[in-house]
Amino acid sequence: MIRLSEIEDTQVLKGEMDTVRFQQMGDTDLKLLKPVTYELTVAKFDDTVAIDGPVNVAARLECGRCLEEFDIELALTLSIKLVPGTELTQSPEKELHGEDLDVYYYEGDEIDIDPFVYEEVMLNIPVRPLCSEACKGICPQCGKNRNTEKCDCPEAPSSLLGEKLKSFLN
Ligand SMILES: [Zn+2]
Ligand SMILES: [Zn+2]
């Protein structure tokens, strides 16, 4: 939580978000191996607030191919800008979006940082994670994890071949 009236010029904001806090922020079943940590520099120029700094995440994900769990660590950088206003006063031209920074709106004197950290993390967690690019996945026929076990199942015929075979038999 930042209290703008307490910031002279810049302020370094260190913090962490544990699993409980993380799940409060959104509907996520992300398994954190340790709390997400951040060290953000908050800079105030008139009414504009710029927030920049590293966010570190260690999480356990499930491979989309072999369904085994594996751990990842992400070193992210949060970089946002806030201007006074509300969603309702947002101009449709979005002229502020010309810059690389994401621009958000704040009201009053307090800004809760956690939702921004949460969003940055969730945007960077792979949607379909793979334990490795070379993961061989699970055999669709016998169900063995082909990374660790060998199976002798024949390659499934492609559907195109199946179609040809069908028309041949007819
Ligand atoms: Zn895998
Ligand atoms: Zn198999």
C-alpha cells in the first residue's frame, strides 16, 4: 500500500505476497513455492505515479503434455504508470497508451500495489506450461509417461490415413 501524501519524490517499496494473499486477489490455483517478492521504486511527478522494479516468482506448474509437476522461477519487471481518474473518466482515444508503459488510474491518496503485482505475475505464467520443449508427453494408447518409460505402442495412424483406408475398404 502506497500513501501518496507520504512520498516526497521517490520511495522504495519492498514487499511480498504469500499464497493466501495471492489467492485472495483472483481465482487462481497457482502454487507458489515461496512468497512473491517485489522491490519497487515509486516515483511521483505532480499527479503521475510511476512504479518500476523487479518481481520474483517461484511456482510449481503442471506440464501440459506429461502432467508431471515442475518448478519455474521468473524474474519479472513491473513497470506501470498511474494517473488520477477513474475507469469512467478514461478517454476513448487512450492517448496515454502511446508509450510503452501501461497506464492505470487511481483515486484518492492510497494505491494498493498487490493487484498490479498479481496481474504482472499472472500475465507471465505460461498458459500451457511444458516441463521441457522436448517433453514426449503421455502415450495416448497405454498412458505411460514417455519421458521415463518406453512403450511399444505403434504410432497412431493419422486421421488422413484412416480416411483413405476407409474409402479403400469400401
Ligand atoms: Zn512434460
Ligand atoms: Zn504406449
